[in-house]
Amino acid sequence: MVNSGDLSSSSGKRKLFSLLCHGSIFLGSLLFTSLIPLAVLLLFDDPIIKATAKETLNYHFNIWLYGAITGALAFFFTALIITIPVAWIIGGVFTLFTLVPPIFGILATLNNPNEPYRYPFIWRLI
């Protein structure tokens, strides 16, 4: 349970909601998890929380895009019967890209909640 004293401080609130944004990718389907940082973006005025929510939303949009590309490539390689291991490698790289950066975001937030984490290799649309 979160101590209400922790939330009264700016740093505690930043840490909690930044962690919620970064960790949202692990909570379910991508459509549902994207609603969490969107709600945080719309509900809070803190610039660090807003920057984290925007960065997380950009990451989610990139995951959708990369997922579509990965799916198309996996289908292409499987349909051509080149090798199924190529499709497995593409899927494995995509899975690592989906899971590892949010973990780094969580760790960066725990170390310094006053600086938003920037995801690598994404296009920033928002």
C-alpha cells in the first residue's frame, strides 16, 4: 500500500505515476495499456509526469508499428518457406524490444524520478 505521505511530495507522485506509465506495458493488451499513460497525460499538470506519459505513449505507438512490420516479415518468411527459424528470430527480437526498454524505464525512474526516461529507437509522434 502506498503511504499517503509519499504522494504528498512531488518526487513521490512523480515516481508513482512514472512507474505506472512505464509498467503499463506489462498489464495486458496494448490497446488497454495505452489508456493508462493517456489518462495520466490528461489528468496531471506536472511536467515530468506529462513528459513520461508522452514518451510512454510514443513507445506504445512504436510497438504497434513494429509489431505490424514484424508480423508481416514473419508471415513473408514463413509463407516463402525460407525457414521458420527466421520468423522465430524476428519474433524474439521484437519481444525483447517490447519488454527490455520499459524495464530500463522503471529502473531509471527508481534511480531519478525527477528526470523522464527517453526510450531508444522510437519515433516521437506526440
